[in-house]
Amino acid sequence: MEFTQSEKDQIKQLRTRYPDARSLTLPIMWMLQKREGYISDEAVYLIAEELAIPPIWVEEVRSWYTMFSTEKEGKYVLEICNNISCAMLGSQEIIDYISEKLNIKVGETTADGMFTLKTAECLGSCGTGPMMQVGDNYYEILDKAKVDQILEDLRKGKEHEQQPQEFPEYK
């Protein structure tokens, strides 16, 4: 594994903003995850070598932050919030429904490599749960019909634009 010339140029630019090499760990991890889909053990050593730091420092970052994957994931990573607010609004039902519909458990990827199902501790959309994040998009106030439509659209390569959500009236 090597950095591309474009990545080398980006790292050079980042070094002007982050004089402490350790501070480059996160941006470089993002760069490689975007390209590879995850941060492999090989990537950990490549980053450590580039920054002249011990590989364990890179591994600590990789294992601390949940947004970095250690295995290849599906084209679409479905992250369903399961914190207390979303849980009270039915997130477990949504997780179970997606799991059954896609025939995968949390942490698994569909056989076609299209979807990975994950949970997240909090995605900061407590008033519009249950919700899920796919890439940079939030899908809020989920129910089974919405989930069906989202999955169908994603299979067709159509990602929804984020729309302002009206808060539901809870009784």
C-alpha cells in the first residue's frame, strides 16, 4: 500500500496546518478510509511510517473512534442511532426490521456488498428519532415504509437530499 501522488500533495499541505505530526493522524485516516473503505493494518503502518510515530499511536486512534472501520464495509453503511431518545421512539424496531429485511445482523454486510448495518450511540437528532445516517445524509422519523423506500432508492444509487424535518407531535 502506498499513498497516491494526490494524497502525498494533500499531506504536504496538511503539514503546513498541523506542525505536530501526530495531529495529521485523523486527516490521513479519513483520506485512506475514503479511498479504501476502511483502515487496514497495512494502512496503520503506512500512516505511522509517514508521520514517524509508533504504529500503536495510529492503532489507538483507529480503535478509539467509531467512524473508522477495520474491515471493508458495504457501499452504504446504515448507522441507526440507539441512544435513549431514539430507543424510546422505536429504534430497536427499525434495527430489527432492517436486519430481517437485509438478512444480516448488526455489524454484518450483505452478500452483495451493498449494505452494512451498524448502530451508533448518538447521532444528535434526538427530536426526530428514530433516525439513521447513511454517509452524510440523515433519515429521520423512520418507520418501516420509509426504510423500504430508502433501501430501494439506495439500491438504485439514489441518495436522498436532506430535507428539514417537521417535529412530530408526541402524545
